[in-house]
Amino acid sequence: MATSLHFLSPCLTVTSKLKTLSLNNNSSSFSSHPNLTAYSSHSFSTNLSHNVFSKGPLTMSTLQRPIRHSVVCEAAPPTKKADSAAKRARQAEKRRIYNKAKKSEVRTRMRKVLESLDGLKKKPDAQAEEVISIEKLIAEAYSAIDKAVKAGSLHRNTGARRKSRLARRKKAVEIHHGWYTPTAAAEATTA
């Protein structure tokens, strides 16, 4: 039991010193210490730890830490692509330009057909023979759509939808002018 009290005595004196310790940074014991004069602007914890642990079996000493230097890592310049990757990039660019041209042709042909159909629909004295020139435009548009689908630039369903759009628009113009009258059987199947 006596040995345990012997080890506890420094701890008991620490608590008694904490009760009488002032929070003033200008204490004489702190500023008179030769190693700690440079650290007089430190916070309360430095003052407290020095005053409490400077006497008795527990002591405190200041450590000088080395200045830390930061390390900056620079990324290496991008390496050259492998030959196979470069070839794939060239092929992809070539396909992109080819597909873009095919799609542009389809849009241009469709726009010409739709504009001529709109002009024909707005024309009050239109003749049925005027549809023949528009049918040639429709045939060219169908051909461009089929070529784009065959080349893989357009999906086959997209091609079918665009051809159907042109055919429906032509039929609407013919119905509008009275050149085409749907039969009752065709109306029953659509309804």
C-alpha cells in the first residue's frame, strides 16, 4: 500500500498546483525559463504544462521540430498512344464523318420533300400532275434513307419511320386536294 501512495504523490501535487495556478501568460517562472522565452506567446496549455511539470519527478522539456518541406509532384506528360489505339481513333473519326454525311443527306432530302408538299398543300389551284415531281423527290429520299440504313448510319426502324412520315404527308396532301379518297375498308382497319 505504501508503494502505491509513493507513485500517486506526484499526481496529488499536480492537482493541488492546478488549483492555485493563474492563467496569466506573464508569470515570472514561465518567462524566466531560458528554453521557453521564445514561446511566451503560446497558449495556456504551454504555460500550464511548464508550471505544473517543471518541479518534481515529472518534467517537461521543449522539443525543436525540424522544418517540414512540401514535396510537389508533377504529372508526366501524356504518353503517346499505342499504334493499335491510334488506328482505332483514325477509324472512328473516318466512320463519324461518313455517318454524318449520310445523315445529313437524309435530312436534306426529307426537308426538300416536306417543303414541296407544304407548298403544294397551300396552293389553291394545284393540279394532280404536280405530285409526280414530288414523287421523284420522295424516291430520292427513300434511296438516301435505304443507303444510310444499309451502311449502318441509321437504325432500320428509324429509316422505316422516316419513310412512313413522308408517305403519310403525301397522302395528307392528296386527301386535302381531293385527289385521293380512302376506301371504307382502309378506314375500318385504321380505326
